[in-house]
Amino acid sequence: MKSLKGQLLISSGGLFDPNFRHTVVLIGEHGADGAVGVVLNRALDDLVADAIPVLAALAGPSSRVFEGGPVQPAGAVLVAEFTHPGLADVPVFGNVGFLVGEVADDVRPRIVRARVFIGHAGWGPGQLEREMAERSWIIDPAREEDVFTTEPDLLWSRVVRRKGPKYELMSRMPFDPGMN
């Protein structure tokens, strides 16, 4: 399978795993060893300034922390847009990439905008390929406006809808099908 790095994984209507129901995942790495990404549409109530004060200046004083996924839920992942893509520890697409660990002083002024995630999503070797074969995910190229959306609660339905008329009905599917 071709690498899904820089793509969005959009959970299909039949994916009921509570970790990924109605999620949009940005894939940062994908290869023979597995895949890693962050869930883009699970904003938490906590502010970055309260949860991880050292990153508040990069994300903005009123920015919320996002739940990036169930793996390493105590670890922070910073996804940023840079003035130059080579500044990212893990370039993903365009000028967007991941920073891991401490952010170097010379990189800080070159960050255009950033979002802080707690935890990440991960798949072992062949796991994501199996889930793709089961049609658990829909693929779409990532866009900067997806990564830094101001309306994360609407992201899933918006990216499903942009897939075209075939997906219109699914884009209106409630999180809990019993509420339909």
C-alpha cells in the first residue's frame, strides 16, 4: 500500500470503536513498521496555558488541548505550520509537520501556528492496511484548514461531505445511531 503520510483518515459510518468514532486523523508517518497520526477533531476543555504552559506561547493563550489518540495519553505532540517545512521534526505535508520534544529557540519564531495534542493514534505493522481493507477509513488529502480548523466539532461531517454526493447521507449520521 502506498504511504498515507499527509492524508486524512476519516472514520467510516461503520467504525464504532469509541477511540475513533467520527474522527479525522492526520497521518504523520506510515510505512512497513506501521502508522502514526493525531485525531484532529477532539478538542478538550483544558487550555494549553493550564495543561502545558511551556507550549502556550506557540499555540496561543486561549488555545485548547486536543485528544490526539489513545497511545501515550500523557505525551504531548505539537503539530505546527512553519515558514519552511524543513523546520519540522516530522514533515507531513506542505509547511505542516510534527515537533517532538523541546522546541528549539531558533524554531519558535518560525512557527506560523500550532496545535497541541495529548496522545496520538498508532497502528502496528499491517494493522492500518487491514482496517483499510475492512473499509473502516476513507482517505482524503489533508489541508491546512483541516489541521487548524476553528470548528473541530464539525470537521468530520465537513470532510465527509466534501467527498461528494455519495457521502452526503453519511455526513449527517449522528455519533450515536440510536439517536436517529
